[in-house]
Amino acid sequence: MSLTLLTILLMAVTTYFTRIAGYLVLKNRKLSSRTEAVMEAAPGCVLITVIAPHFVTTNLADLLALAISLLAAMRLTLLPVVIISVVATALLRHLL
């Protein structure tokens, strides 16, 4: 197994574990509706911290792709938004 593949595999396992760790720790407890809402929102908040620096970019393609992604996120579920965002970013970076 190559070092690159091993690195990707370990990153995937780590990412997955961090996403489910809260649920594993709290699985036998009765959570309030507010706590459940926080647990559901946490993954989205983490993803926002990954893309937030791109909002201050001067790259026109990235700014347009972010705008398209935000518009899609207002209407669609996560999977279509991710697909639209990736395609928009690729096309705009290629064209601009």
C-alpha cells in the first residue's frame, strides 16, 4: 500500500471518527432538543471553517463558485450542493 493511499485512509478514518465521537459518547443519554440541534449543526460548522478563508480571496472564479454554492445551499440538500459546488468551481477555474 502506498504512503499516499495510507494517508488518505487514515484521514478518512479520523474524519469519520470525529463526526461520530459525540454520538458514541452520548448514546446512552437522553438529550434535550437543543443539544440534539447542536449535534446536528456541528458538522456543518466544521465545514464552514474549511471554506471561510475563500470568502476573502481575490480570485474571481472562487468567489463566483462560492456564490453559486450559497444559492444552491439555500434550496437543495447537501449532496446536490456538493456536486454543484465542485462542478461550478472546476468550470469557473477553467474558464477564468
